[in-house]
Amino acid sequence: MSMAPGTDNRSLEPHPADTHDTIRVHGARENNLKNVSVEIPKRRLTVFTGVSGSGKSSLVFGTIAAESQRMINETYSAFVQGFMPSLSRPEVDVLEGLTTAIIVDQERMGANPRSTVGTATDANAMLRILFSRLGRPHIGSAQAFSFNVASVSGAGAVTIERGDKKVKEKREFTITGGMCPRCEGMGRVTDFDLTQLYDDSKSLNEGALTIPGYSMDGWYGRIFSGCGFFDPDKPIREFTETELRDLLYKEPTKIKVEGINITYEGLIPKIQKSMLAKDKEAMQPHIRAFVERAVTFTACPDCGGTRLNETARSSKINGISIADACAMQISDLAEWVRGLDEPSVAPLLAKLRHTLDSFVEIGLGYLSLDRPAGTLSGGEAQRTKLIRHLGSALTDVTYVFDEPTIGLHPHDIQRMNDLLLRLRDQGNTVLVVEHKPETIMIADHVVDLGPGAGTAGGTVCFEGTVEGLRNSGTITGRHFDDRASVKETVRKPTGTLEIRGASANNLRDVDVDIPLGVLVVVTGVAGSGKSSLVHGSIPPGAGVVSIDQSPIRGSRRSNPATYTGLLDPIRKAFAKANGVKPALFSANSEGACPACNGAGVIYMDLAMMAGVATTCEECEGKRFQASVLEYRLGGRDISEVLAMPVTEALEFFGSGEARTPAAHAILDRLADVGLGYLSLGQPLTTLSGGERQRLKLATHMAEKGGIYVLDEPTTGLHLADVEQLLGLLDRLVDSGKSVIVVEHHQAVMAHADWIIDLGPGAGHDGGKIVFEGTPAELVATRPTLTGEHLAAYVKA
């Protein structure tokens, strides 16, 4: 008997390829994870929640994304892998169902001073090709419009072998670049305040030089003494014109000092190469302080800050040069490009339009392409990286986001949510680490880690739907619907900080009086001019301690104790108690284990294979020599002290034999900012973004200054931690400080004594103050977008 058509039993079974619909993680142990096992649905939006330091990043970035990247790298040849960073396999038993991971993190974009928004997103490359084809007069290829390519020409003889003969031929070459020759494509020139380089009443041997690292006791002293260009015993004010020029400006010259061949160079070219070639943010604090004191940066007078030479600026399309195009607000540039109709470059125009429209769509239309990439905030950098993925035809990719709503006004969060949902609807898996309830709400699946932070976290407390999270009883579930209420009574100001005629970036001649002695919140949509007002317009000398979002830099040898300066009083206390040198209690100095040089682990480099780190057998990972560990303070050795969490150390150094007031004061500040669970010796490289910012805040709280400026301190903070932050801000104000916070979080706005709202839009649609007053007035009148969202938040 024949079967009816279409009733083949095999067709009822799922195809084997359709059974791989989850990412399965089993036994994850990265950082503080405690054998975590989860199943994450593919082609869905999964949000990972939990307090800062609970293990979210360790699971999402350190395990899932890291293993995906490692496995993709392994598909390349050994030759190619040799040029790529080697990634070690995460600590996990099973990882199944992985797909290609695209990581869109908050890491600031390269601090290279040559990097701009245009170069980072390839928009500049497309504009250069466009101008090389359509620009009039025609000046050359695309590199003629590049501020990274200098114009070079030369001629000479080349020897060519033909058969058994060698023939000499004359050759000439010319490279036409767009670099401004005066500022070398940097857009700014430096001017030195010579009084900050040396004290002209002293001689070099008397220590006239005040440049960090230029001591007469070291190698520089031997060079200055032996070069013969000037007398090191003569006061600098008595130098002849030639001697002073040789000290300051002399070109690199070969000399012999103490029988050694070396190159002598004047102070100013040396400083330019060693210090000014770096971005200011990447400098060590003492070098940055010197540069800010001694060097003034002004727009290059030749190119007007455009970085391009006159030839590159002379070629135009419809009266617009490439410098004009890069200086336009991107939303305006997109309109200009849309008006170009040239069939010969149609594919290029289509791609350029798509890139520029993506900027506008993602809420960055207020930027310009010539904006230095290092000046973007963490949220702006993350959204800039997302641009190249919008409209991508790729599907079945895992997109991994690290708090994509950072730096976004509540008005802009909806737009970001729509983008995340669109990526998911294209058939991709979207994994998001997030604290904001507005984004958690759109999740298909939620994984809540905790219950606490550090050693108290690292377990999965809840897995399921958003509704299930609400009723779960976890910290996130309990605080999910928390809403701060507007203050009924506000503090009275003790004075005002006057800002007059502020015009940095997009500000339009803004005059504002910021009240002092109270908690002031500066808010407004992204790009409205908040940072320009607070960081760029407060008059110098106002006693301001500024805590921005620039990242903490530190190697795996750095830890909270070294970063905050806590280790100094601890080392001195150990040295005093045992009658030995403080240097013995440093793992980077005399006390270091000789086998691992104080690292605690021994690294084996395996070329293109992932390096292997094994715990040092001699010190068992304690980093110190055995003889150092015999010295004790309060019954503990130095390695046991560094293993303590902050709360335990606070008690330890607060009383008894180990009482150390200097250490106790620093520990008190760490506990104040909610880092009581951190171990003193935990490597900085393992801290989350929120932990690093709070560590920075704790360090700055010791500085002498009456006005604290905080840039989005809720970054990386869980809903439950925001309450603790508000308490900290209140304590700062009550102790007589003035606190100015740039913030979008409605709980901080509601808690403010005074709100300054900028807008109404972003870029040239912003730059004005649209509201000044108390939160209650803002909620009652709702004159701005911020007012609307704050009223909805407090359910007014």
C-alpha cells in the first residue's frame, strides 16, 4: 500500500542543523565565577544583570566572547596568527553552540592624536576618494587629501641588474600628500613657556632644569656636562645666544661623551618627541601636569586647525573643500552628500550616505568627522563602533554589548533599544550587559548574576523572563521598579560659580551661575553641550577636582593598593614594626620573588599559540621572597594583608598593633564608594568599568578642592548601588564641598538641589540652557525633554 503524499515520517523530525539553538556554558570559572552553567537562547536578546563586580563581564566577555574570538583566530594560518594577539582558553569545562562574536565594548577609541571620528569609521577614506575624483581643480589621488601623508619629492641614481651588466639610471619620484607641513597633520602647534623648563638664575649643575626626568645626577647630566656646547657651571641667563639655542633647539648631532658615541638633541625637540607625540590622556600624571604647565596648544595658523595643506584645501566640490566637509556637523554633511548626483561615483556615494545616515540614526549626528577620537566619551565611542555593523547583511552572529545606554539621555535610550531589537530581528544573538531598567525590559531572556560582588558573587541567581525577574526576590528583582522621589526640601546655596560667555564646541555664548555648596546636576540629551560647559568652561583656579570617564591605566602588576597609594603607608608600617627597609614589602622592588620577579605567575610564551601562565612554585603565587613573608604586622604577613578585602583591612588597620591612620583613611574612602569587597591586591586588569571609576573617585576624594565635578558617576552601577552613590554625594555636600554632576540617571536628577538642563537638541540644535531650577519645578512645568522623562520616572 502506498503512503499518501506528504506524510513521510522523517519530515516530522527536526533537521539536525536546527537543534543547535542555544549557547551552552558549563562550569565557567573565569575571575570570580563559581562553576557557572547557563543556556542562552540563540537569535534572541539576552540581558545580563547584577551588581557591579558580580561576574557579568567575566561570563559574557571573558568566557563566551573570548572563546569565540580565540576559535576564529585558530582558523588562520600559523603565520597570520603570529601577528595577532594570542588569547588563552577561558576557564570553562564546556562551551557549545558558539557563533562568531562581534564585540562592541566601551573601551575608549585609540588615544592616537591623529585619529579622528572620520578616520576611525572609514568616512574620511571615502571622502578622500570622492574629492580625488570630483574635486576641482584636480590635485592628485586620494592621498593628496590625507593629513597623514606628507608631500615628498626626490631624485637619485638606481642600479639595475640586466643579465650580467649593472646599469645606472636616474629616477625621480613625487608623492603628493595633504599634510600641513607646519603642524605635520596634527592641527595644532605647541608653544613652550621657557620659565617652566628651567630656572635661569641657576646653572645646569645647580639643577636649573625643571623637566621631569631631566636630572643632572643621571645620564642626561653626563650628556650636558660632556657635550661641550655650553658651560654647565654658568647660570642660564648668562648663556650667549648660540649657547641657549644649542641647549633648546639644536638638531640631532653625533657627539662622544666619556668615550661613548651618542646623539645630542636640544631640549624642545626632545620633549616634542618623548612627551608631545603621546595623547595627553595617555601620560603619567606628573608628566601631564608638566605639559599642562609648560606647553600651550594653539590651532595651527597655516591650516587653521584643519590639518591639511593649502593645496588639499583648494580643491572643492560645489564650493565645499574636504576640510569644510569634515568640519560640518555629520547630519548636515549627510544632507550635502545626498545632494551630489554623479553616476561615475554612484557606489561610493551610496556607501558614504549609508555611513553618514548611520551616525544620525544612532544619535551621533551632532559630531563632526574632524573630532579627535580620543575626546569621545565611552558611550559615544561604543556607538561609533556600532556604525559599521548597522545594515550589515550578516546573520547568525553574536553581538556583545557592554552597557550600550551609557551616556544616553532617557530620550535616546529608546532609539538604542530599537537598534538592539533590529539586530536581533535580523537573526542574530544579542548579548547585553546592562543596568538600566528601560533596556532590561526589552529582553527575551534575562540572566541575573550575584548575589553580591567579588567573592560574594559569581553565581547565577535567576534565569528567565523579565516578569520572572521582577518576582524573583534577587537584588535586581527587588530594585527593578525602584523610583526615587523628588526632594521636598533643597539645600540653600552658599555662593555661585560664574561662567560667562562660554562658547566651547557648540555652546552659544552661555552665561550661567552654578550654585555652590549644593548638589547640582547638569543634564540634557547626548551632544547638547554638558561636558563643554562643565569641563571646558569652568574658569581655571576655581579649586575644581574633576573626575572624568578616562580609563584607569594599569598593568597586571597594578592593584587597588598601588593605584590609591595605600601600599606606601602599609609598607612603612611593616618596615617600622620589623626594623627593615620599606622596599622589601614591594613585589616590584627588593622583596620580589626572584623566580617570577614578583608577578606570582610564570608566563611561557608559545609564539602564535596562547601563552601559558603557571603559578610560581617558589613563592606559590604570593609574589614575595620567603624571607620577606617572615616579617609580620598584627600577626599577618604582607601577602596576607594584600589578600584582604577592603572591609577586613579597614578593621585591621583601625586598631591594635597594626593601627595605621594613613592607611585607614584611604580604606575608609574605598568603603565609602562601595568597594568594600575588593581585595587590596586584585589586579586592576580584572576590575569592571564601574569598579574602576569608583576606585578613581575614591582616589580623588583625598584631593584638596572645594568643587567636585563628576562625569556620569552612575556608569556601571547597579540599581541597588545608585542609592549608595547618592548617600556619598550627600556626605560630600554636607562636609562643605560643592558637587557638580553631569548625569542622565533620573534618580540622581530627582535627588539634586539644582538642575541645569542644556538643549533643546544636540550639536548646533543644542548649546543653550533650556532650564535652571529645582527638580520639583522641572517636574511641575515639564518645559523640556528631560522634564517629560523625569516626570514619567517619578510618576508625577
